[in-house]
Amino acid sequence: MAVLIRTWLGLAVLGAGMVHLGVAATAPPALLAIFTLFGLGELAWGVAALAGRTLPLPRLGLVIVLLPPVTWITVALVSGAMAHGEAGGPIAGSVVGTVLGPGHGAVHVASGMSLLPGLPLLLASVLDLIPAIVIAVRLRRGPMAPEGVDGTPSALPYLLGVVAGGGLVAAVTSTALGGTELGALGMQGMGH
């Protein structure tokens, strides 16, 4: 796998991990533990991907990047089904209302007891699903061999690629973090 692609994957998973930790900080207790584990796992895998010569434990990496989106979508669907049972409305309408939420894209958990921010989780899912696709394709092609000297790009194209990929991941991650409760608290002192 090209060094630059591995770097982009590591950066994307690091960004998703930061978003999951930001969401965990204000999540209900049960989800706090889950999102903290997701975030820490993503941070560890992302750092290992940036530091290594190959993708670290690609099958485990695939699980690490697929588990968070599957979990929060499941929470949204279950809470939508719960809302359907309470309101008596069509389930599709309640799931759409649950995922988009009132105003800021919040996901109602346990029938309105608490909220998870929908936009940050959606952006973190994008940051997770892109590496998941690349890892799955790479696993399908066969074993991953360490990269030799031939796979090392020249300095300028690599630097430009890292800056471009890092800038994109930073833009998505900062947007997602700004949509969390912590992000809203951090912006309180910014306006005059």
C-alpha cells in the first residue's frame, strides 16, 4: 500500500477518534464508555498506521472503523422504534426525525432522555467508512507486504499529499467537533 494512502487512512481514523471522544465527553454514562472505547481504539490504530510500514492489524482495523458507525446507527434506529411505539406514528417518520433531530441534528437516545449530536457522528462515520472501504479492498487483494524503498514517494509530492489530506481531515474533524456540546461551550467566548 502506498505510504501516502496509509498516511491518509491514519489521519482519517485519528480524526474520527477525536470526534468520538468529543461526543463521549457529554454522552450519557453507558454511551460515554462506548464512545470513549471507540475513540481510544481509533486513536491507537491511527497512530500505529502513521508510524508503521504497513497497516497495523488490518482485520482489527476494519472492526475498529466499522463498529462506531454501526453502533450509533443502531442506537438511532432503536430509539426511533421506541418513539414509534410511544407516538404511534409511522416508523420511517420517527427514524428520520430521530436521526435529523430538532435543530442541530441530534439523535434522541432512550426516547428523549438524552441526545447525541447527529452531524458530528455522521462526519465521524464518513472518516471511518473511507478507511473501511480501503482496508476491505486491500484485504480482498491478499496479504499486505511491508513497503520497500521502491514504495517510498519523493519528498515534495508526499509532503503536498500529507498537507492536502491533513487539511481535509482537519476541516471535517473541526466541523464535527464544533457540533458537539463541548464545541458549543468552546465557542461561547468567541462572540462579542
